[in-house]
Amino acid sequence: MSSVSLFPDWHDLVRWSGPGPQPAIMVDEPGLRVLVAGLEPGAAIPVHPGPPAVYHVLEGVGQVTIDGEQSEVSAGMTVVVADGATRGFEARTRLAFLGVRLGGAG
């Protein structure tokens, strides 16, 4: 990876999808994955375990489920998830987020 990657506008990267996300991968290196994903209203990412991650909501309103606990999320909010914790999203409105995953690539 270059020492600098600039992405002037996340709107140019996001791909809005129906039932599930079609993430735009910004970085996919061993130990680090960065993506932007968009969900249409009612679309979801099923609850699943994963490595440590940070999600920053760029646009919209939805619900995040972390280890069975549900919370409303909206633009500007950041969610930090511990290693091994289960996580999932459901969009109430059009929802876009930046995801940063630490650990194995892919």
C-alpha cells in the first residue's frame, strides 16, 4: 500500500444495494481492511462474529446489534466492536458507513 491514499468523497465510492452490502474496498492489507458500504432501507448485514472493528455512520439511520444488544445509530455516530463480538446492521433509512477491520485480510 502507498503511504498515502486519498479519497476526496465517500459518495463516489458507495454502492447502494438492496438485501445486503456491496462494499467498496479502500484498503485490503494483512491486518487492515477499510471499506465503505451502503444499505437501502430494510437491508441488513446479518449478525456475525469478527475481528476488532470500527464503524462510522456516514449517512442515515439504522440499528446495530452487538452481542445481542441493539442500539440505534445515525450519521456521525461511531461503533467500536471488540475481537470476537458478534455484530450486524439493519438500515431504517438509506444507511452508509465506513468500516475499519483489524486482523486478517479479506
